[in-house]
Amino acid sequence: MSEAIYIGIDGGATTSKIAAVRDNGTIVSMDLQQQPTGSEGGPEGVIAGWMDGTARFLERNGLTWEQVAGIGVSVPGPYLAYGVMGDSPNLPDTFTGWHVLDDLGEAAEKRCGRKLPMVMGNDGNFAGVAEAARVRASGGGSVVLLAPGSGLGGAYVDAKGLPLEGATISGMEVGHMPAPLQMLGAKPYRCGCGRDWGCFEMYTSLAGLPYLFEDALDRYPDHPLAKKEGTPKERILPLRGLAQEGDELALELFDFQARAMGFLIGTLAMAVDPDVFVVGGGLIDPEATSPEFRERYLGIMREVARDYVWPVQKERLKVVEAALGELSQAIGAALVVLYQEQEK
Ligand SMILES: [Zn+2]
């Protein structure tokens, strides 16, 4: 019989990506395959899109439905229960209460002619699983993934490769823990989640960057972006590029975010004491930032965190760049269904 493979579907609010791993955990292809999620077509449309996308992925890689031994799917939280979507801020109301795994299982059975093992989880946890598998392959153990993007995703993955999910699949929502504002000299910005205690997400990701930028303009009244028109998000868009050119204001903001990340790393070292911290997100994207910039960003995190961890942790504190980019969630979803089958 030909080799078994496990499909991973990363179902984002706007785009979905597909990847797969083999029985031994190796990745079938690192070519990015993505497509619109098509949420305007409702849950049915999304499932049909995922199935067509999977068929395309199989064909492109010379594989068949017969080889598919399981499917993992990553969808944005919150969830009502395992496999059931809650009220997601980025999706139409028709998705609330949607039983993703039932519908996906049924659709996959039609293609394969048999029932397939399925898992569902959140994108941050699955990204952590994939990055942790890579770290473990080079001798690592437990991993914390921190991914500042539009918000701040986080995951803790144990030495066996599985994510901490918690009693309500809300574990490791580190972006919404409070940052030490007095250490950062920062104001308590209200977070999109509604909390007003100064969520880390506001000081480390795009979510809070417009506020930091507005406050910083007081110190840089002649900055070229001071007169730029547009929404707060549009105005901050050039900052990452400007930082690569050495722009002082931009560097100051990202240095600040790096310090906030350092405090978060120090805090998490107290809570879960992982072997390695992996940092993902737009500021370590090799296509958008220089090696010097990335080293500066991670260097500040290490420096800040080192002052707050135990001596024994200080010596072995590892903060490294994520490497799987946009495919990490899909690869992680595939790995979790593979691990689940291996346990049986
Ligand atoms: Zn929050």
C-alpha cells in the first residue's frame, strides 16, 4: 500500500491554507497553497472549498485520497465546545454554533469512501506544534511560541509535541495577560478583548501599534508619517519598512515592543519554564526584515528577560526565530492528527 499522509487545513477568516505530513512527521511540501476561505458562502461553501483545495493539493503532489489517513483543521476561536465554533468576531453570525468536525467528516467520507480521524484546534496552538516539532528534531524539549501579528498568538507545546489547551480550550491566551506597565512606562490601553488592565497584545503587536505611534509623534513632530492621511492602521503600515532603513521613530517603537516581549518571556519562564522560546510574526519575516533588524529585535527580548528569570534559566535561555512561516498552522494541524493516531 502507498504511504499514508495526514492533511492539515488552516481555515483563517479570509484565506485557507493546506499542507500535509507523512507517517514519519516529515512535511510533504513547503509550497504555500492558499485560497479564499469563502465565508460568504456559509459553512457549506467553506467545506466545499476546503475539499476542493485538498483535492488540488493531492493532485499537485502526486497523492491520492486513498492515502489520506486523517485531517486536522485549524479554525479561529472561541469555541462553544470541541469541534463547534463560537461567536468569532471575524466571521458572519451563520458560523456561530457550526459543528465543523461533523460537516468536514461527512464531506471527507464522501471523497475517501471511509471515515477519517479528525482533530480541530486553534491556529496559535497548531503553529506552536509545528515549530516545536522542528525544534525537537534538533534536540529541544518543550516550546513556547509567541507570534505577534494583528494580535499576539501564543502556545505552549510539551516535550511530547502536544499543545496545552486547558479546560475550555482557552489555555495560553498570553496576549491577554497584563503587561508590567510601570516597567514599560506605558499607559493602560484598552484591548480589543475588552480588558483594560494593559493586555500584552497592545504593547507587542499591530493591535496597539497605532496608539504607541500617536504617543511617539509628540516626540517626533516633524516625522514624515506625522502628516500621512488615512486610518490608524494605514498610517502605521510603513513603519516596518522604515525601521529597516534606520528610521529612529520606527526603531524606537519596535524596540519598545521587543522590551514588552522580553517581559512576557520572563513571565512565561516563571509559569511554564520551557526549553525554547520561538518568536514568529511579521517582524521576523525574512522577506520583510533584515537579519540585523531581527537580531536587534530578539536581542532586546533576551536582554530584558534575562534580568527576570532564575539564574539556572538565565544560562540556558533560548529565544529563536520561527521558521515555518505561513504554513505553520496547517502543518501543525496535520501533525496533531498524526500524533493522535500514533497514540492509538
Ligand atoms: Zn486583551
